[in-house]
Amino acid sequence: MIRTILVCEAQVPFVQGGAEFHVRELVRHLRAAGFDAELVSVPFKWYPKPEILAHAAAWRLLDLSESNGRPIDLVIATKFPTYFVRHPNKVVWLIHQYRAAYELAGTPFSDFMHTEDDVAMRERLIALDTTMLAECGRRFANSANTAARARRYNGVDVAPLYHPPRLADRLRSGPAGAYMLSVGRLESVKRVDLAIRALAHAPADLSLTIAGTGTQRAALEALAASLDLSSRVRFLGEVGDDDLIDLYAGALGVIFPPYDEDYGYVTIESFLAHKPVVTTRDSGGPTEFVEDGVNGCVADADPRALGDALGRLHGDRARAAAWGHAGYERARTITWDGVIEQLVG
């Protein structure tokens, strides 16, 4: 019988995002289900590139079969490189691999280029991942997109396993305002710049509220100014849970156009707040939930196309509300009980 469980996390110090919320919510719900669960966290540093292998080796050195003489019944690994850990009963719930060495290589979102050193490093990482993922007794991923990536690059079968966002029980509907909402880290792969550029092609009385922090904030503020949109784009920085819930409730909808996102809490949070989502065809995880003309809009990753989608919501608020309610019906079926049943087995 499984009683003791360790959940493994690789965390960049001082950074909080979806992955960090993910593992903490998992531990909380495992405890609520009666398991003795703890979080094992090791800092992660990805630069210079040799550090990536060093941090993978650090996880491989860890034997988590017992602690203080007490057997550990199950280890749940999450994102790279936690699944390198040693344990006889290891399950992976893959949040993501080191994406810069995978599908992002050669794009503006990665520092892996077609050089001899980078190609060799990339091949080494993929080979190691393949071995370590195959070592896991059962394999799940946080989305079909993440699972497909593991099958494509590593040749291992991985089953999608969706989970609710941290605020699932608190999100609520509210009267639609005159703003679209953007939520998440302000990093290039999230393409908040695309949301700002789209606003330039949307009705002039529609604004954009951006909640989140990141390295690209200054660049995004400069972009808004260069497009003469500063009066229509509001940067809130990091917001508390109560404020975020209010922001979701008061939005006309949510614009979320990341590049090849793994899962994307924002989509599910939006739906649980009865808000439609505008996303892109190449956004990855969000397209597993957003159906064009049913619960939101799926457009090309082009500012004008996204601006037209924003205009559709703005011009027909009854339709926007109906799409938001349809999204809620899709998202409310995702529960933690189902997640824990699958992970623990």
C-alpha cells in the first residue's frame, strides 16, 4: 500500500509560475487524500549550457528510496531534470522537458543554435531524457501537447493527465467590462507582444490589462508606447489572488497567444470564470480546449487576425458570454480526484 510520496521539483529561485503552483497543489491534494506527501525541491540553473548536464547529474545522484530510515513508497517526478532521480517506484507527470533543446531549438525562444557544440549538447540531453523517461514505471504529461512531444523526440508513450488550476474553486463569473485580460509571465515565448499588437487592430474603446511580471516588461511597455497604445494598455505587475479573481470576473475575455504552450493554466482559469479565450493556432496546449466559434477564437498568430477576433467579442457581447459559459462546461470536468487516482495507481 502506498502511504509516503515525494513530489520532485526543479525550481529557479525567486521565480514563481505555473510549474511551481502545479507541484504545490499536487502535494496539497495528496495530503487531503490521506497520503503523507512532501515536496523535494532542488534549484535549477541553465547557463552556461554545461550547467544543464550538471544539474541533471545532481538529480541522478539522489536516492529517494527512503528518508531517515523510513521507506518512500512512491516518487512523482515533474519537469526536467527531476525524472533523473533514483527510486524503484518512480512515476513521471511531465510538465515539460528542457524545451530550449527540443522544439524551441533554432527559434527566437531558444539559445540552442545549429553549432557543433549546441547540436552535441541537444543530442546528449534528448538521449538522456529518453533513458530516464523509459525508466519510469508509469508516464503522464500535463497535456496532450507535452505527451506528443515526448513521443516525437523520445519515442516513449505518455498519457495526458489534466489538472485544475490553483484558483479553480474560487474563480467566478462577473459582468463583462471593456477590457481583454492577459495573464502570465512576461517572457518572449508567452508572446504578450502579439496581444499588444493585436490591440492596434481592435476597436478603439477596447483596452488590454496585463497581469504578470517578467524580463520583457520594459520592452512591452516600449512597444505599447511606440504603437500609441499606452492609454489602452495597463501593466499591473504581479497581482494577488483576490485581485486576479476580480480581473477574470470583470474581463470581456482573455487573450492568450503563447508559442507552443505545454498546458496553460490561463485557458482553464478563463473558462472557470466563464470567459472566452482568444488564442492562436500554434499555441499548443490552449488549442486542446479552445474551439473556434464554440468557447473562443483560434486565429493565426498575426496581429490583424487576433485584432479581428477581439472585435468579434467586443461587437457581440451576448455571443462572448455564451462562449464563456461553453468554456466553463468544458473546464469544470477536470478534477484533482481523477489526477490522484491515476498517479498513485
